[in-house]
Amino acid sequence: MRILSIFSCILFSLQVLATNYSISLAVNGFGGQTAYLTKVEGDLSILTDTIIGDRYGLFKTTLSDEDETGFYKFIFPQLNNAEVPFIFNKENVAMATEAINPNAYIQVLASKENDLYYTFLAKDALFNNQVELLETIYNNYIGDEFRGQAEVEYNRLLSGYLNDLANLQRQGKNTYAWKVIQSSKTPAPPMLLSQSEKNAFLRAHNFDDVDFSDASLINSEVFTSAAIHYLSIYSQQIQQSNKNAIFMSAVDTILAKASVNNETYNFVVNYLLGGFESMSATEIVTYISQKYLSESTCSSDDESTLRRKAMNNTDLAVGKQAPLDILSAMNPQKDINFANENIVLIFWATWCGHCTQAMPEIINHYAKLSNPKYKLVTLSLDETTTNWERFIDENPNFKKAKNLIDTNGWDGEAANAYYIYGTPSMFLIQQGKIVSKPIEANELFESLKRLRWE
């Protein structure tokens, strides 16, 4: 019985060990340095581990069956945040590169998934570079002979490219790498086209092979890259007078394609909102929120965030009435007349790294003004007062502002009333109406100058 028990323990230990997979990257000439391991979700890199390389430049970690299949990245802060992406799909991964340019010299030493993926990247880049040269000849050199030779060469290149893809498909059956390759390959026209003809072709076929039904591709750059590429095609025809209409049309097409899967759809909506918000494209943000963030379409785990974004961009758009009652209720001293004064309201928290960088800059700017034409109101979403009080004490200029806190955080009345989905969130309010919603501190300062509140 004892022998059987020991044997069972050994088997159990082996099963536990079998769930771990070695992940390594050798960076020649980069010993003893730090790398960050991040998980990819579209254009986001989410930190999962910090790794110190050995003296030879070997960075090692492990992932397990509990880690999601998809792309991860080694990021090197000392090398201008150079990135080395790789696919993890329940296998050991070993790669090598050079410190001089980590992304350019990648070798896959062990990993079927990554061997397929990096083989594809090399073949795809070569095909596109060669086609670009042919297109230059086709579009700029006059004469049937030149064009005829270019067309023959293009047909040869296209045939080779399609053959390479077929080989990769055979080798990559049932792999995550092939899913990515299938959705990332270049939409190649059947013949050489002029630039305007090619743009029309790409507009019509950009999403032909992008599998929006597969939510696992959220853990890659497939959907975000396809959307950016499509928007860039449209941007070439933009004129200042109609740019919003053109982008709205592009958004309609992207989201129609993504609508086959709720999780994918919500991910793409969120990505487009964030992108246009960062561009301060208020009209397009409002358009997406009103048309695509209705109650019936938000059913993922991010429903609360997406709903708040929708309401923030519509019910609290510039020109709308701000919910002032909640601010008055949180200010028993009644030393601010919220309805009749110019207000800069900032939602923030000490656990938000971006906030702790931006808030002192904003506070110090306010303190320097001898006669500000606005009242600065900071509203913390910290769930305890300890860190909030400490941070304020460390930055004495906070005393110039009105500092409020709602320890219910995201679930508090203030965060709900203003549909806060991220921090810092800023509202400039004049006579009860929202007149600006800057994102960064420098945008806030520009708005203050424009409104002549300084």
C-alpha cells in the first residue's frame, strides 16, 4: 500500500510539472539586464512578469496550461522598449536575438508555433517589398515593355506567395499560428493595379480573411492591425471638410464585420473608441457611442466599461449639463457655487500611476495662478483615505484646490453620475454645462487658455 501511495505521488508530481512550459529568449551581449513579459490584447501589452537575465543574456520564465493561448512580448526598457513578440500555445518556447536590434534578428530555436509565424513574417515582408518595387515601375515608367515585364514578374511573385501560404497551412494545421497567419496575410490583387485601383481593391477586400468569429484572436494584434490598415486606406482620401464622414463610413464597415461575435465586437468597439478619443475626435466618438453601444450589443465582461463610455460620450458630451447635485452634496461647506462658477473637475486615484504623475503638475499650475477664473475640484476614487491623505500632504499645493473623495470608488454615486470608466477623467464646466473634456494635462492647459480661465 505504501509503495502504491508513493507511486501515485510521483505520478501526480509529474502531472503538475507537465503543466509548466519553459519560455526563454537569449539576447546576445545583454547580460544581467531587465525585461518585462507582457500579454498582448490588441494594441495593449499587459505586464505579467519581470525577468532578470543571467550574465550571458538569457531571459527565462515559465507559463502554464492556465495561461491563455496567444501572443506575449519580451519588452526591454533599456533598449527604447524594444519588443520581441512570441506565441504561447502550450509548448516550450526558445528564441534568440541580438541586443543591437532585438526585433530584427530573431531566431526560433524551439517552438512549432513561432517557427511558422516568423517564417510567415519573413515571406510576407519579402513579397510586399518586391511588389512595391514592381508597382513603382508599373505606375511611373511609360512603355508597354516595362509594364508587360512587371506584370509577368508580379504573377510569378504572387504564385510563389500563395504557394508559401499553402505550405504553411499544411504545416500549421490546428495551430494558433495559422489562425493568425490566415487573418494577417496581405490581401493581394490578382494583377498589378494603379495606386487608386489598389486602394479600391483593398477597401473591398481588407477583411476577406480576418476571422472575427474567433475571439481567441483578441490575444493578438490581428483585429487592431486590420482596423488600422483599413482606416489608413480611407485616410488617403480625406479632405478637411469631410474627414469625419469618411471615418464614420469606415467604422460602419469595421463593426459590421466584427458583429459576428459579441466578444470580438465589444473588443473592436472599445479599441475604436480609445483610438478616436486619443485623437480628440469627439464627433466620431459620439457617433460610435450612439450607434454601436446600445444596451443590446454590450454583453461581454467589459459591459459596464463600454456602457459607461457610451453614456460618457453621449449624455455627458461637450455642451451637455453636468450632474452638479452630487458635487454639492459632497461639499457640505458650500464654499463653491457649482452652478455659477467655472469648474475644473478631475476624477483620479492614488493607485493610478498616470494620475500620480499628472496631478502634481495640474495642482502646481493652479497654485501659480494669482487670479484663476475657475475652481479646481479633485475627486479621488481611493477606497480608503490613508493613501489619499498622504499624497495630498506630500503635495502642499493641493490645499489650493477643493479635494473630495468617494471611498465607494467605481461604485460610488459620483463615478456613476459622471460615467467614469478610467482615471484621470477631466470635465471643464461653465455655468453648469460641460465645455471641454481634456484627456492629458497639456490638453487641460490648452483648454484653459482657449477659455481664458487663467
